[in-house]
Amino acid sequence: MIWIMPPAFAPLYALVLASVALAAPMILLNDRGSSTANSSAFAAASSINVAAISAAANASTKNEVDSYYTSQAKDHTSKIYGDWSNLPHVSAFHFMADMDIDCDGVYWNCPGNSGDGQPLTSFGALDSRVVPWYVLPEKFADDKNITGNALGAIICDGKMVYAIFGDTNGATPQVIGEGSLELGRACFPNDNISGDNGHGPADVTYIVFGKEVPTGVGNHTIDIAALKTLGDQQVQLLVQDLKLD
Ligand SMILES: *[C@@H]1O[C@H](CO)[C@@H](O)[C@H](O)[C@H]1NC(C)=O
Ligand SMILES: *[C@@H]1O[C@H](CO)[C@@H](O)[C@H](O)[C@H]1NC(C)=O
Ligand SMILES: *[C@@H]1O[C@H](CO)[C@@H](O)[C@H](O)[C@H]1NC(C)=O
Ligand SMILES: *[C@@H]1O[C@H](CO)[C@@H](O)[C@H](O)[C@H]1NC(C)=O
Ligand SMILES: *[C@@H]1O[C@H](CO)[C@@H](O)[C@H](O)[C@H]1NC(C)=O
């Protein structure tokens, strides 16, 4: 959407902008439309052994519960596993896939979205520039009753960051492996991630804690500190249940 402002209305416009700025939480965006927030604000605590969890995920493939293509080209299938769905202290599904970029929500017109963006996300109208979120196929989320905005721990490029289940994929066929701009940029800060430039290799591990929702999820934004608190808590319980410590 482009706003064309007649000069006579400039003072009014400034007033409107100022009141919007006061009402909204203060989020600074740089010229690439990405958040200036430090993405380590939603990264796993340094005490968490990410390599051990990654190795455990790679080895925990006995209970396949579903599978989806990672793209419309159908050249790769990602399997979703339920090996960790019934552990003593946590319940999680996990899968490995690529990371396409989803900027639906208030920033639906992001560069690279080539006209197919939607102004709403599945549980609100999240801002892709500031909310780290991952996407699930609609059918999987329905079948397994995954709660909207549920916590995910994403292992990408050797690190782990937290995200919420912010949107669903309802394409035909439904595909898997997708994240918001903010998640993509936190995962791959040097890869010029944008609406049409994600991460191709299917080497990203998504761990979905389907019933755990952080506090402070709004229509456009989330409380990043609350996301990190819940993420560290759930992952530490997973580490304990898997006896990785
Ligand atoms: C981001 O935050 C982490 C931990 O709070 C700190 O170690 C790091 O230096 C920060 N990076 C930048 C670019 O500010
Ligand atoms: C798990 O598998 C992925 C994809 O093959 C790989 O990139 C990653 O290094 C593996 N993790 C470990 C700890 O070996
Ligand atoms: C969420 O944000 C969108 C876009 O700004 C708006 O259309 C919608 O009414 C909002 N919903 C709620 C529940 O505030
Ligand atoms: C789905 O999950 C919600 C809460 O996460 C629960 O209230 C509801 O009963 C569940 N539905 C089914 C069919 O399990
Ligand atoms: C980064 O991506 C944008 C499109 O989103 C493109 O216009 C630009 O040329 C790219 N920059 C580099 C260095 O590849």
C-alpha cells in the first residue's frame, strides 16, 4: 500500500504518525526492513548443548508421524517424527527442512513477496520483521492439535533460536519448511534473506512444542524475553529427558 499525502494535510499526517508511534511498542526498523533487535535475545542460553540436541534429533527417527514436500517442485520430502512426543516432562515433534520466507501479516508487501502476500497470519497479523515465527502445514497442525503460537526451537547454521507457530501453509500440496523474515535473518544473517530469498538446503531442524505458548503474543508483536524464557525452560527439560547432560 502506498500513501500519497497532499501537502496541505502534512501537519495532520505528522500528528497521526506521532500518535501511532506513541501507541505502538517502539520497534526500530533498518533500511532493509529488518529489526535492529539483537537476535541473540531469542537464542538458546549458551549453556545449552545445541550440537548434542541436533545429533539426538538426527538419530530420533523411529516414529514417523507424517511427511510433506519442502516445495511445490516436490523434489524433497521432509518426515515429521513423534519420538519425543511422549517424554516424561515435554512433548515435541521434530523434522528437518529448508526455510522459505513467509512475510504475510502487517508487512505482507515486503520486497520479494511478488504480490502473493496476505495481510493476516493464521492467528493474527504478525510483523515478519520483528516476530520470529515458523510455519506448519495446516493439515499437520489440525491433525496433531498444535496450538497457535506454540513454541518452536529451531536449529540452524549450528545455533538454536526460538520462534512461535505463527502461520500455516495451505497451498496445494501443502509444504513444510518456512519461517518469518526475522527468523530467517536470525538463522542466516549473512545470506541476504528476503521475501523471495530463503535457505534452500533441508538442514534446518524444527522442534515443535505443540502445547507450550509463550505469554505476551500480540496481534503484531511478541514479548521476546518471554519467548526466550519458555524456550530455555522447555529445551532444558528436553535435554534432561533425553539424558544429554
Ligand atoms: C547480542 O547480545 C549478546 C548477548 O546478550 C552479546 O554477547 C552480543 O555481543 C550482542 N551482539 C550485538 C551485535 O550487539
Ligand atoms: C544433523 O543432520 C544435519 C543434516 O544432515 C547436519 O547438517 C547436522 O550437522 C547434523 N547434526 C549433527 C550434530 O551431526
Ligand atoms: C490485527 O491487525 C490487523 C492488521 O493491522 C487488523 O486488521 C486486525 O483487526 C487486528 N486484529 C485484532 C484482533 O486486533
Ligand atoms: C486441542 O488442544 C486444546 C488446548 O491446546 C484443548 O483445549 C483441546 O481439547 C484439544 N482438542 C483435542 C481434540 O484434543
Ligand atoms: C539482496 O536481495 C535483494 C532482493 O531482496 C536484491 O535486490 C539485492 O541485490 C540482494 N543483494 C545481494 C548482495 O545479493
